[in-house]
Amino acid sequence: MAEKRWAAYGRPENGVAALLGVVEAEAEKPAIKAAMSTFGVSWRGVYSVRVLGSEEPAAFVDARKPGESRPWDGSDLEPHALSLRYPGMGDAAYKDLLESVQSVGAKEDIVLFEGKILDGRHRYKAYREVGVPFNVREWTPEEWGDPLKFVKAKNQARRDLTVGQRAALAVEDRDKDAGKGRETRQSNLKTGVESPDPRRFKNESSGGRATENVAKAHGVSVGYVHEVGKIREASPETFEQLKRGEVSIPEAREKLGLAKPKKPKPEPDPVPSDSGLVTVNGERKYDEGVERARAAGVIPAGVAVTVEDPGDEAGDVIQAVREEQAEEAAKVDDLTDDEWIARLPLASVLTGVSLTRFRMDALFFRAFEQKMRGSLKAFYGKAAKAYYKGSFRGVVGYGIERLLRVEPPDRWRKCPPTDKGGCDGKGTVPIVGECGLCHGRGYLSK
């Protein structure tokens, strides 16, 4: 057997094996023995021997296992097609990345697949621009599974993607999954394999379930996915602009005529020149508040404002009314429970269990009105102002509001007859049992 040329490499250091030299031997084991003898190393001192042709051996070889991090060798790297499926990083986000690399260096490896960048194409650019050393590592199915799912998981966490970009990616995923489903069914028909229930496929593939799944995966609403799907059907070019982040969803819809036309604002009624005039006791006067009310539409145009001013007597009249109301309230408070109940309209209408429940409920309201309402209303006003901002109402505040809005028992009414869905004040309905409208009370309150 003719002898061959072998490149012998020594024991790796930092994941890289250096060339010991070239030896000649018939096979691998004799080549290792020749390297041991020629270069004075032990059996373990020889990392590998590699057969050579006419080419010269490399000075170093990578001795790392698949997926193990290693320093970048200085070669130019290109993005993988799976990575290019997602839009590039915006200028502002890339500027932040550059500043981060300048301050803390290269903290993450560049992941390679098929010799190209699967994850980290923006980091690779920033690392080279700043000039910091960085590591690369090969994608391995044992660690990361499917490469497409790996890319999806990495890019879905990007905060620089707009809502429109996320929705565009969701539409692509939905259509791609639907296409795979159609191919599977066609293949099953050709091979005689039993196909899944078409109703189930409709729900889980191209229908609502698939849209919900991709919308959730990309962090957008189902409505946005539907809207972007229509944009893609109307104009693939505009869809690509949306995917690149050059236009927003509303801008794309308006550009393609898909947005609902805005209703024109109604023309305001002409305001008369004397919009601020008011007649007080027969005399025409100007009032700024009346003019603002007309401008806001509170007082319609053309409606005259006339006021009768009682003058100094108004204070006496108001005071007299207040005193009369206070006396009437004091008389009611002095009534016994039985006397107070007898004054209520439903006391002479309800009977049996319904009357008993009405009596307990009404007396509970009376006690609340006398001892709690004033302090609770004052507390709610101060607490709501301190803790609730805008139109938000918490569960506690909402409960207190409902309690304060309960009308007094003299406004409660009997449950309507059975032909109108009630129990006619009995609390129960034949065959059904407890009335679902009044919940067995026999009366309704607000």
C-alpha cells in the first residue's frame, strides 16, 4: 500500500488544535505513531491526523463539539434565510444595541446554521462595528429543536417590532400552516390514509382557532390579524411595507381604501349675535355663562333665556323650604318600625313570605339610611378622589356606588305577572319554583 501524507494536530487548547506537522504513513494508526515519534508527543498528545492531498494543511482546526461556543475566526458571515424572514432592527433600536455593546461588550454568542447566521445578525454587525471579540456556536437540534421555531421564539421577544409587523408575521404563519394542512390532506387522499374530520381541520387550521393561536404567539389581537390579512390580499406590496415597519395598520388601510369613512362632523347651528344676552325680570343683560352654554350647545340657538330673580326674598324662601323638609324628615324618623312600614305602598300589596322578606329588607334600608349613608357617602367621595384616577372604578368603589344608588322602599314595585316573566309578587312560579326575576323576593328594587 502506498504511503499518504497526513496532517497531525496536537492536543487542543481553548478549543483549538494546532498543527504539529506532516507525516507519511499507509493508514491512520501508523500516521499517529509516526507523529508521536517525529514530534515527541504521547498518544494523547495527538488530537487527530487528517489525510492530505496536494493541498497544504491548515495551521489550526476547531476541536470543539457541535454547539460549543468558540471565538469568531474573522470570516464574513451572512444571515440565514430563516433569519431574514423577520424584519431588520430599526435605527433607534440598533443605536441602543451599539451603546450596549460599547459599554458591556459581547454578552451573547452568534448562533450559526448551515454556515450562516441563524440568530444575532444585528449583534454580529454591532460587534464588528464596535470591534469587540465575540464567540459563535453552531445550532444543534438536541439543544434548540427545530431551527424555524428557534428563530420564531427569538424574534417574538423583540420589543422593537411594531404591532403591524407582528400581525404581518402572524398572517404569514397562519397561511403557511393552512398550506401545510392542505398538502397533508391531498397526500392522504393519494395514499389512502384516513383524513381527520374536516370540521376539526376547519376549526384548528385555516379558521378561527388557527388565527387565535398565531395572534397569541405574536402578541397581537385577532382583529389585527384579520385586518392585515385583508391588506395582504389587496396589495402584497403594501403588506411588505407593513412588515418592514414603513407603514402602520391604519395607514395601510387608509392607503388601500379599506378604512371605514369618517362621519363628517355636523355643522354647528349659527349662534346669534346676542348669544350672551339674558332677560332678567324683563331687562336684557349680558351673561358670560349663557354665552358659553350656547357655544357648547347646551342652550339651543334661537331659544331665549328668561329669568325671574326673586331678589332678597329668595334666601327666606329657600330657608323656609329647608326647614319644612327637615321637620318632615324628623317626623318620619320618629315613627316606629311598624308605623314606617305601614306607610310604604307594597305593605298593603304583598302577602305571606314576600311580605316578610319585604319588611326585613325595608327595615335594613331604614337603618342604613339613618346610621350609615351620610358617613359612607362622605368616605366614598374622599377615597375615590384620592385613589381612583380618570374613569376607573375598582370592585370596592363599584360596590359602594351600587349600595348608595339603591332607591328607598317606597319606590320598590311588585314583581310582574307570570305572563310577563315574573311571579306576581308570590316569589315562586308554578313548575319552575323560585322566580328568576325577583329571586324569590316577590318585589323588585333598583
